[in-house]
Amino acid sequence: MREAFVSYARGEWTMPPKVYVPAYPAGDFRAMPALGAGHALLKWVTSFPGNPARGLPTVSGLVLLSDASNGSLRAVLDAGAVTALRTGAAAVLAAETLRRADAETAAVIGAGVNGRAAARTFAALGRRPLVWDVDEQRARGVAEELRAEVAPDRETALAADLVVTVTPGREVLLAEGALKPGQHASLMGADGPGKAEIAVDELVRVRVFCDDWEQASHNGDLVHAVAAGRLSREQVTELGAVLAGEAEGRTSPDEATVFDSTGLAIQDLAIALAALERLDELDEHVARFDL
């Protein structure tokens, strides 16, 4: 994921704008293309937050990966799995890049598929995050899998040094003054129109980073502050620029930082390429086809 952000920041990977096909109030469809590392990708994916109540996944769809030299199709991947992996990776990459040096505790709010991925990514780096979800059993399942702990309440989770929020984005979690000096929050839930996990007053009070300005300023948490004229391009730093050494990250231990993620096709491309590289590790019972 780090390599993908750097390649995009340097112009080596390209990404046409994400296309939303609204089917509100139920949900929406998204078409996401990208080009890089000799491959082209198209992700056709849904976001229907009410689906779990119907026994259906919130996110579903396909990722198509093609050879950019001849157009041949190399792989077809499950969009839900790719989305979970890249969401978890991006959330934790931002947190570890922008954290203060002595940050110790981590928490994940939202224990769905993508929240589980973020928690697993923290655990893979040696951090056992607190987990909180409106569904306590769901949070407990993730915590037991990772030998982590369930936060006694949401406020305890929000007090961690590193916070990742992966919610439907229908409720503001961080009101004005919520983030303490030195805290970092990766906001992963507000990835479409009308969604928000942080109040505008809090967003303009802290140091703001995003995955991609153009996308985040139209469909992320940033959109509300931008629309109100309270946040401009000059006040927001893209994570890729920090990773590429072209922009400054955290400037002091007391700085509170926020990463607004809307999800990029280059992230999906990075995961698809990583999967392709490990194709030979597939279990022998998994179906494989020559495309």
C-alpha cells in the first residue's frame, strides 16, 4: 500500500475519477479504474449499508485486472475481499505514518468486514487494538480472533492514541474538541455523499491529511468543511506526498492529526497485484482458470 501511494504521488500510477451510480436511499454503485505497474484495473463495487440486516454483504462486486501491454484479462477478484484488505492497510499505514513517536494504544471502531481488516493489520504490526462496535458480539468475535480486548464503551476506544473509525458514516463520532493533543484518527467510513464521522468544527481545528484531495473534497469527510468554505486545498496534505518525502507529516508531538479516506482505485490495484504475485500459494482446492 505504501508503494501504491508513493507511485501515485509521483505520477507513475494514474487513476481516473471514481464514478458513483446512486441508488439512494438504499445505497450506490461505484466504478473505479486505475493504471500502473504494467496493469489496468476496473473495480465495480456496491455500498448498501442496510444489507447485513437482510443477510447480504454491504460491499460486493468484482475487480478486473488486465495486462496493460495487450489488454488480456489476468485476474478476476472478489471486490469485498480486496476492499477489506486495502481499507485495513490504508487505515493503519496512515496511523503509523502520522502517529507521534511514543503512541502506544490503538482502537478500531466498527467491527464489520473492513473494521476487522484494520484490526488484523494493527495486530500484524504488533499492536493489539481495542475493538468497539454497536453490536457487542461482533466486536467480541474480532477481539477473540486477535486476542485483543473489547472496549467497555465507545468513549474509551475514542481515547486511544491511534483511532480507526470504520462505520457507515451516518453519525458524527468526533465532535469539536474530541481529539486530544497527539492523537491520530484514520476516518474510513465517510466515503460517499451525505456521510460524516467528524464534525466540521473539529476537522478545521486539527491537522488534516487525505488519500486524494479531488476525491475526498467531493465525497469524503472533507466535503462538508469545503462546502462551508472553511477548508481549502492548502490546508490539506495528501498521504502519498508525505510517504514520497514531498510534504511534511506530523510536525509536533502535540499535534492532533486526521486522515480522511475515501478509498482509491490505486489501492485496489496494489492489493490485486499482491494477490497475483502469490497465486502459487492458493490452496489446491481453490478453483483456478486460465483466462
